[in-house]
Amino acid sequence: MAGSFTRMKWVSIFVLLHLPHLAFTTLTEEDGLVPNGDFEQSPSNGFPSEAIVEQSGPTEIPNWKTNGTVELVESGQKQGALILIVPQGRHAVRLGNDAEISQDLTVEKGSIYSVTFSAARTCAQLESLNVSVPPASQTIDLQTLYNVQGWDPYAVAFNADADTMTLLFKNTGMEDDPTCGPIIDNIAIKKMFTPDRPKDNAVINGDFEEGPFMFKNTSLGVLLPTNLDEETSSLPGWTVESNRAMRYVDSDHYAVPEGKRAIELVSGKEGIISQMVETTPNKQYSLTFLLGHADDKCKQPLAVMAFAGDQAQNVHYTPNSNSTFQSSNLNFTAKAERTRIAFYSVYYNTRSDDMTSLCGPVIDDVRVWFSGSRRNGLRGLWVAILGLVWVLISSI
Ligand SMILES: *[C@@H]1O[C@H](CO)[C@@H](O)[C@H](O)[C@H]1NC(C)=O
Ligand SMILES: *[C@@H]1O[C@H](CO)[C@@H](O)[C@H](O)[C@H]1NC(C)=O
Ligand SMILES: *[C@@H]1O[C@H](CO)[C@@H](O)[C@H](O)[C@H]1NC(C)=O
Ligand SMILES: *[C@@H]1O[C@H](CO)[C@@H](O)[C@H](O)[C@H]1NC(C)=O
Ligand SMILES: *[C@@H]1O[C@H](CO)[C@@H](O)[C@H](O)[C@H]1NC(C)=O
């Protein structure tokens, strides 16, 4: 036991010394836009608006295969009274009824890849996108606008089953106007790296530093939609359990308590993020985390509900002129070898400047650590009673 612990320690030291370098060099080679992922490359006969002759047949888009009504749209282009939104640069692509675009990518078999893309809906309320790396697929609901600019970056993760994968975006909608459908732009990919579990913390990626690709000059963060498969996540270690998304934020554009990345809980009680952490039954643990605001004009009050096993605690953020965050903790006694920790925002917050963009409390640096067993007896009894009450309540 002691021997294996020491060995583990040396392995972690080795990993600590070497992995950041390895991870850095391998990741940067592959991270970023996929070929023509911003749709700014001109088709051989020019963009539709500059084409000298009226195009016949399907739109050609360099580096992409298309099927159905796929259109290159330009910023400022109108459809009736509606100005089409182009998230970045001058061009983007629009998928009409049943239309799809796809591209084959060279990947490393067995790795997890996260795909970041920007999407906006156009004419219909209930637009959605089917993003797939067949046979895996995920439907992204574009009904909720998370911010007033009318588009959002999203990230979804896939497992590479082979050395190439086909990345496919499909509009599954059927509108009266067959050209109506989502606009997509800025498609980037990043190979995921799952950080090791720190030695004094049961939470993997508790500082949220490892996550989906983010464009340096995009200030909207990246939305993480529902992801029930904890093994294939754009946020290694974590699961977005609920119907609504989280926002992954960066320190270039938001107040982040620690490091360069954090999570903003933008969906009230419908945005739950969780992780199953390894614990030893009957031992006492502490869940600690940093709770703050993102400095995005989010209207207070801000509060989270934090869960650890059968314990739950409502934590309010107390505004403080000296800091954008505070430290919080929740004590619990583990009941099993795996304990679920989870967070959601107690309130549905919006920005005070536009009253529309969704925002919320920020969490960062989540830790679960063994906190000793002093005064275990009485506390254990209380925990047991609370646990029983919890079981009774949840079985009603
Ligand atoms: C194009 O889409 C249609 C309708 O979804 C489908 O039946 C057809 O197989 C697709 N063609 C190709 C080449 O993928
Ligand atoms: C972001 O930066 C890239 C590369 O510097 C540039 O091509 C792109 O146009 C920029 N996007 C925005 C929204 O400014
Ligand atoms: C999404 O696309 C994939 C691959 O084309 C397909 O297998 C899946 O059934 C689609 N899902 C929905 C909800 O249309
Ligand atoms: C902020 O910092 C100043 C100086 O360190 C201190 O006097 C003040 O009490 C702090 N304010 C709060 C709200 O903590
Ligand atoms: C949790 O336990 C620690 C000591 O182990 C104590 O300092 C802290 O106040 C406790 N937190 C709560 C919220 O009870």
C-alpha cells in the first residue's frame, strides 16, 4: 500500500513535469479551425453575391461536401425584413430543410475530440442542428438564445473510432420556406486531454482548465449543451446533466476566479453540472469551490445549490469590492465508493444592460478532500438521519 502510494507519487511528479509540455506541443498542432471552418474561402466561381453568372446546381464550398439546400450567406444579407447573422468574418453557411455539410478529418484513433462551432437560427423558432460523427450524433437545440447578439458558440465531443472521422452538420427541420434554417460558422476542433486526478483532490479537472477550443477574440464563451456520456465530454471529468447549457468562460473576456477558465451557470435550475468522484465510504470529506461573478454585468443576486452525496447547500455570493469571488465549502460523509457532486444556479439571471442575455454565477477550483474524522460520531448520526429524510423525500 505504502509502496504503491510512493510509486504513484513519483508517477504524478513525472507526469507533472512532462505532460504539460507534451500536451502543449501535440495539442497546438491540431487545435483550431478545420479547413475552411470559417467559410471565408472563395468558391472557384466566386461567392454567390459576386458571381458573374447565376449559379446552377448546388453551391460549391471549398473543403466541404454538401447535400440539399446549402447556401453561403454574407454579412448584411437580408431575407425579407430579417438581416441574416454572420457570427464571424464576412461569410457563413446556412442549412435549409434537410440540408447537410460534411468534412472528413484526420484524427488520432481512440482520442476524444471536441468540436466548437457558432450557430444562429434564422426564420423558425424551433431550429435545431444535428451534429454528428456517425454513428454518434447530438442534437443542438437553437431555440434558446443565450445572448442578445443572436448567435452562440457551442461545443460537442466525439470519440474517434478510426483514423478519420466525418464531421457532419445537418438541419433536420422542415419549414415552409426550404431555405430557412440554422447558420453555422467558425468550426474548430480540439483533441481532448483528461488531466490526472490531483493527489489531494478527488475531482478531475476541478479547475476547468481543460475544455473545448475557444477563439481568442470571441467574447461569448462557449456553451456546453447536455452531455450524458461522462467519457465523451468537452469538459473532461464533468457531465452536463440537464436540458440547458453551461457557459465555458475565459479570463480574456470574463472574471475567472482561478487560472484561465471557469464555468458560468447560465441556465438556473435547468443547468446542472456534475461529476462522480472517488470516495471512501464513511469518511468525512469537504467539497470546496470558488463562487463568483463573471464581471459581465449580470444582475445579482447570484447563488448556487451545491450537492455532495446526500448533502445540499444553498450558497449566496456576497458582493465584495475587493474580489470577484469567494470561497465556499460543504462537508459530507461519503456513503459509497463514488459520490456525486453537482451544481446549479438558484436564480435565472440576465444581464442588467440588455435584460436578455443569460448569465449567472461562476464556479471554479472545485475540490473534494478528505477532511479527517473528528467529532464523527454525532455528525455521522445527523448525516444518517438527514440521509434517511432525503431518501424518504425523494421516494415520495
Ligand atoms: C442527401 O440527403 C438525402 C436526404 O436526407 C439522402 O437521402 C441522401 O442519401 C443524401 N446523399 C448523400 C450523398 O449523402
Ligand atoms: C479573430 O481572429 C482571427 C485571426 O486573428 C481573424 O481571422 C478573425 O477575423 C477574428 N474574428 C473576429 C470576430 O474578430
Ligand atoms: C443525426 O444524424 C445522424 C447521422 O446522420 C443520424 O444517425 C441520427 O439519426 C440523426 N439524429 C436525428 C435526431 O435526426
Ligand atoms: C477591501 O480591502 C480594504 C483594504 O485592504 C479593506 O480595508 C476593506 O475592508 C476591504 N473590503 C471588503 C468589502 O472586504
Ligand atoms: C466543514 O468542516 C471544517 C472542519 O473540518 C470547518 O472548518 C468548516 O467550517 C465546516 N464547514 C461547514 C459549512 O460546516
